[in-house]
Amino acid sequence: MTNRFAEMDCCVLAGGRSNPGEDFLPDGDLTRLERWYRRYAAVFETVKLVLKESQATEHYLNYPYIVDDEPEQSMVVGIRAALKNADSDAVFIGSSDITDFPLELIVNLVKQYKGELFLGYTGGPEEPSTGQPLFGIYHKRLVEQLDDSGSDTDRLFRLLEEEGRLLRLPSDDIARKVGLDRTVS
């Protein structure tokens, strides 16, 4: 039996943060960056940051990374860079802004993944909402459609609803932890 957690890359979008210097502030005995990187690395064998070229500085060079060299700071651009540069066909894409989540959410996605173009979550039972594009599994076959969408976030949401599968989160509290209680920018 194959180890899907070792075979699937995890890419964490960090290039769109408005104040990336905050990632290096102490958060206990680690920096914020180290804390959330370890969170994703607790599940996946391969975790890469997706950064803008200006962020690929000595602070980030201790971590595997992908340079997103497009000038726009759009989640679509970051997702596209992650998929084009990942080694696996299926890629879990997370965000540096989403760190306080139960690890079981990722484990559940990986176990339920059946080759869809996207598999992610929608809000809890009390507040259903649109999916969270920065906490889910993408297939590389989606790259061409993302290329056609430019950096249009609305088109990304429509594409994920049409081509993907969304699972209901078990509670509104967990929905808040993965950002499904607010609009993603």
C-alpha cells in the first residue's frame, strides 16, 4: 500500500502576505513561520513555501520553496505556481494565514481524495459558505484552466464548485479555524 502523505506535496502560500516580517516574530520558542511550517510538516513529507521573489531571502532559504515570479499578489497566481512546480500530481495547498486547524482535517482530505481536480471543505452545519481554496487538494490537470482565468478569484471559486468536491466541516468552530467564516482575499 502506498503512503499518500509521502507521495503528495504540500505547498503553503506565503507570498501574498501584506507584512511578511511578522512570520519571523517570536511565537513562544519558535517563530510564526517555524510553527506553521511544522504544522503542515506533521502530515506531509514534502512541504514547500510559495513566495514572491522579493521574499526569497535568507530567512526563508532554510525551507524548501517555490518562487512565484508573477507581480500580482493573488491566490490564483500562487496556486498556479504551486501546481506548476510541485513534484506530485495531487498537491495539498494551504496558507500561511491558516495554522490553527485540527490535523485530522488534512488527514481526512487525503484519505478521501479520489483524483478530483479539487477536494476541499465548505462551512459547518450552522453557516454553510463557499469553499476555502487555500486549504484543499488540487490536481495538476487544473493548471490549464487556472492559466485561462488570469488572477480572477471569482472564476476560481466557480471552477472549484464545478470541477471539485466539497466536504462539510463538522462544526462552525472548525470552519472559523480554516477561514470559512470570512471572505478569503
